[in-house]
Amino acid sequence: MSSQNVSEKPTGPLDVGRIREDFPILGRRVYGKPLVYLDNAATSQKPRQVIEALVRYYEQHNANIHRAIHCLGEEATAAYEEARAKVARFINAPSPECIVFTRNTTEAINLVAHTWGRANVGPQADILLTQMEHHSNLIPWQRLAAEKGASLRYIGLTNEQTLELDGLDELMHDRTRILAVTHASNAVGTINPIGRLVKEAHRNGTTVLVDGAQSAPHMPVDVQAMDCDFFAFSAHKMLGPTGVGVLYARRELLDEMEPFLAGGEMIKRVTLEGATWNDVPWKFEAGTPNIADVIAFGVAIDYLTGLGMENVRAHEMEITDYAMRRLRQMEEVFIYGPPDVADRGGVVSFNYPDLHPHDIGTILDREGVAIRAGHHCTQPLMRILGVSGTARASFYVYNTLEEVDVLVEALGKARAFFSNDTP
Ligand code: 7TS
């Protein structure tokens, strides 16, 4: 990235005009309108640097890793392991051995539930979750609880969709084996007080898994300062390719955990009778991994590091604040989540009283504005909110205040369209 030539008014500390030039897809038109991409919580767009890294890998270095005694194999192995080191630095993990590559956040959480969970959760145990979890951090634990006869408990929500921590003492006790909690809600935007939760959990001997799918892309993350035991996130939500997830775990936990999948790569010595396991983290990476995408993810991390995660966070707070102020000016719009942007990520989830979120989404799409509408894979949360779904705009480093204006104007059209429709 170069830092010159501002083509648009920059918002906050990021040179958004310059950043946008790195994203080829932002030059696209949709139904004849410039694309306004506000579905970043689902997946982010990819900068040219990441796309080029994929092409470069396949054109110059493609080989399988950890086995070949030829030049390409050594280059591919070095690049893959360098990406692991970049991920470790990005979240301040104590060492690259604490980083396991998976397919996505979902697989990282499943890995923990299947391995650590099976070994540590018994019939007398409680599994503590929250009512705002994504299905990915809910269903693996429901399955584990059903298999082991363990009990599921939930931290409830306040009227502003923050965690209700008043009764936490009763929910968390010495039989609570794990607390699995999202760092930032994909559905309503709430950022949860992970530091406080971890302290409370560790006092009870409870292990903590943090779902970082919506935090790692958007704010500085320091897993050592957070003191969590597991932290899971996805490359595709942070400028990287699809097909790569990360599980960070404390080294001693990884050492004692059984492998998740079995086969090549994850073994040390195999006989016809049995096998011994490879060292961590390779013990958890059976088979040929997603080499090209992991390497390109390393480039996405370089890109975000170059921007500075403090700056990314400040930019998103500015856009979110502006979007909330503009939406509040519209009559009848109801915005979910905490009112203060300091307590929320770059997600604004809202509803009109008589408009189905899917109808909002469809009309916005015709205006070139991509949002998500629906339950956001948080059906229990939607049930608590008393709605089938919400309309959700989610922001990232390339979004501008002008795009928020386009969103608001398109929403005005949606409302006019449907109010004309009613007799
Ligand atoms: N956890 C949270 C908090 C998420 O937001 C998501 C994806 C996941 C886990 C699962 O990530 P994956 O990469 O394994 O799919 N959230 C969304 C979303 O909000 N819209 O589409 C996917």
C-alpha cells in the first residue's frame, strides 16, 4: 500500500480512498449502481495483495508441505509456517505452536468440543454459554451435552442485548467446566466484557473459549492479556480467503488434547498396531492443509497490521456512530444492541415495525447496497428479541460515511415503496 493520493475524503485515521483502490470488487456495479458492500460480518472483500498472493503461490511455489525434499516444497512449507507465526503475533499468542489452522471458526469450536470437551465434560458438568451465541458456538456444545449428559446453562441478556452479569455467581460454579462466549455479537453488535468473564471463570476453575469471529477482524486482540484458554476466528472475515480458520489454545491444553481428525501429517510413528502423535500444532492438522489460502491469509494479516488495528477500530466506531445517528433520525427504525458505540463492533442491526427484513434487503440490493437480513445464525437470540430476523449493515476498513448515506437513502425508498403498497 502506498499512502499518497487521497481520492476521497478520508474518514478517521484510515486513508479509506487509498484503501479502496486495493479492492478490485469495489469498482463493480450491481444493477447499474455502484456496489455498497455492507455485509462484512458475513465475509469481507479481499485486497489485490491477497488475491495476488494466491496466484503467486500457484504460479511459483505450489508443492505439498512438511514432506518434500525439493525446493518448492521447502518454499511452500516456509511460507505456510511463516503465516502461522504472523497469526501468532497478530493476536499476541506466546508462540506459533499455539496456533492450529482449521477450515473456519466453526471447525475450530468443533475441534475443542470433540477433543477437550469429550475428555473434560462429564454427566455432572455444566456448560455455560450466552443467549447471543452464533449457532457455531451453540450446537457443538448442545451435542456434547447430549452425549455426556451434561447441563447447558445460559447467561441472559439485558434490554440492550448486553450480558446480564448480575446473577453470574449462581450460573458459574466449580461444576462449570467451560464458558464458551462470543467476544462480539454478529447479530446485535455487543462487545462482551471478556476480561471480567475470564477472571470470574478461572476463579471457579472454568475453562474459557472465546469466539473471536467478529472481534479479531475489527479490533486489537491480545489473547495473553485476555487470558482466555481458547480463541477461534476465521480468515475470510478479515480480508483473507475462505477455507481458513484459526484455533488459538494454551500450549498445555493442546499438549494434553487428543487429535481431532486422524491420518497423514498428524502422526509421528505408525505401526500396524497403532500410532504416536505429532507435536502440536501439527497433531491437529491431519492431511494436506489449505496451503495457498493460509499463505494468502498471512498477507491479509500484513495488510491489517499495516493499517493498525487501533485505526481499524477507530474507523469502524466512527462509521457505526454515524450510521446509528442517521438511522435514529428515521422515524420508526429500531436499532438493537447497546446505544454507545464504545460497547459495540461495526454491526448495526435494525428493524422497521411493519417491514420484513428480507423485503428491506431485497430493495436495498436493487440500489446496489448489500446487507444481510434474517436470523444471522442466532435463532435463539431472535426468539428472545421477538422477531424472525433483523436487517444488518456491517462495516469494514473500506466503508465510507458516504456509503452510509446511500444506505439511509435506499432505506427511505424501501419504506416509501412499502407504504405506497398498503391501501
Ligand atoms: N461466530 C460468530 C460470532 C460469527 O459471526 C460467525 C459467522 C461464526 C462464528 C462462524 O464463522 P464461520 O467462518 O465458521 O462460518 N457469522 C456470519 C454472519 O454473521 N453472517 O454470515 C456468517
